Amino acid sequence: MTEKPFAHDAAFTNLKTNFMFHEDLVEILPKIINETGIINIGGKSQSVYNFVKKYNKLVKKSKLNKDSKLPLNQTMNLSRLKKYLKW
């Protein structure tokens, strides 16, 4: 999850995540609050840049350095969330 608006001037094109805004969680939480177990919560799998570009046309492209210890694919399995929300 991230703040809206996105707090940075640039976003990674090669880092894939399930970003969503905090305000989107507010809509999902009441629908799953009584469920038990682990439920990953996130948005569509996409690059950080593609996510931010929809809301900030001025964001610049950036690439995560290959020497970074961060994995380039940080997506989560959202199958349980999709089941409860009937996506």
C-alpha cells in the first residue's frame, strides 16, 4: 500500500508489485473482516511505474539497480482475496 498522491518524483519500471492506495483498503476491509487465516491484500500486479502513471502523468521512469538486494517481483498471491470479493 502507498499514500495518495504517490510521494516520489520517479517510479521503478522493472519492479513488479501489487500496490494499492490506503483508501482502496478501506473499501475492502469490511468485506473480509470476519474471515480467518492469512489473506494477502493488494491491487493488480504491475510495475510501480505503471501503477503511478495512472494518477500522476509527470512521474519519471527509473530502474532498480541490478546490484540491489530487493527482488524485482514482489507480487503476492491474491487468490483468497479474489474469492472473498468475487473478482
